[in-house]
Amino acid sequence: MSETILRVTNLQKRFGDLHVLRGIDFAVEPGERIAIIGGSGSGKSTLLRCLNFMESPTSGTIELDGKTLGRPVRGNPDDRLYPEGELCAVRERVGMVFQQFNLFPHMTVLENVMEGLVTVKKMKKQEARECALKELQKVGLADKVDAYPGRLSGGQQQRVAIARALAMMPEILLFDEPTSSLDPELVGEVLRVIRALADEGRTMLLVTHELGFAYHYATKVIFLADGVFHEVGTPDEVLKHPKQERTRAFLSRFTEFSF
């Protein structure tokens, strides 16, 4: 049996009176490709942001390679403190690609991918350059290294963002609806890159509305609604033969599957 790389136990997240995540439990094995689906406001993006600690969980625990992150607060065992140094190390190991590309407009494509290697990993510039070029080649942008983000299409910008995440050599990659900001004709080029990464055996969690892609990409599909997992299973089990009425109601809104 594979050793669990990530384990989440009773994860809760509140924003004031808004209870977004209501007790999430799951584990991720090395090489798993998990697609997370659900309607707007269901908690999908918040879940990924908690796994990457862009948001701090309100309660519950997250383990990475068997180590529970953070430390309990004295007198309140449900609450945990997360030292920034620990979180920086976690973000190196758990990479994230956002809906918006978040590239530095004043830096070239190459400089955007190199930035984290130089400032976070403290690589020498020549080594960082070689690493960045390798990842840009992988996403099909070796010819755009000197371009600025404003001169690229949305699909190209998102591929730069993927290269930037890959350059940090994460153990897990999180994708938060990476095609939602793209024009339809640009979606395919980003999905092809993600599929190629899947074929490499990378461990990935993908929040997406591209259900046809999820069917072919994922080893596991999670349907999230109202901050809880309503259904978890293989792509066939969740997308073709859902057991839960809530899942069936969600899927009925999607009429064009490319399964």
C-alpha cells in the first residue's frame, strides 16, 4: 500500500458567521489525481487554499508525510498555531495554480518562473535559469522566455503559471479552476499540459467545471456541496453512476459530457 502523502481530518473553515468547510476528511496517496467538483460557493477553492495555507483552517488537522502541521494552542486543543517558517516550507512542497495567473507584469516569462527559485529556494541565478527553461519547455513556451505577460494570451499566461509552480519541485500540485478565466478556445492548451503532468504520475488535486476532462484525468472524483463531501468515488461511480440525489441534481445541469 502507498504511504499517504496528505491527510485531512475534520477540517473546518469559518469566515465570521459563514461556515464554509464543515468537517472534511480525506487522504491523498502518491500519484493520485483527484478532481473536486461542485457548484459556486460550495467550498472548493477554500479547501485548496487551506491545503496550501493561503487560508488558515479554523479547526481540524492537516498532515503532510505523516507530520501534523502547526501546534495546538494551550487551553484550546481545537485551535492551532501555524508558524510562518513552517508554512513557507509547506508551500514549497504543495504548489498551487490559481484561477488568475498572478504573474508579475514587469518581469519577463523567464524572470517570473525564476523568481521563486532565487528568492525562496536561494538558487544561484544560472541554476534557476536552467531550471526555469526546462519547465517552460515542458509547457511549450520555450520561445516566449523574453516576452512580458501582457503580450501573451490567457492560455499562455496560465501555462507560465504552471511552469512557475513546477519549478519549485512540489510534491503535490493544486489547481484551482485553472481554465475558468480563459476563452473557450484556449482551455484545451492548458488541459493538455495538466494531462501531460498526470501522465508523469504527479500527485494533483484539480478543482474544475470541465467534467469531461475530470472523467478522463482523475483517479478519484469528489463532489463537494455546502462544505461537505456528498460523494467520493471513481470517475465512473461519481460522474456516470452517482448514488446521491444531490450529486445527480448537480450533474443534471451539465448536458455535454465528452466521456
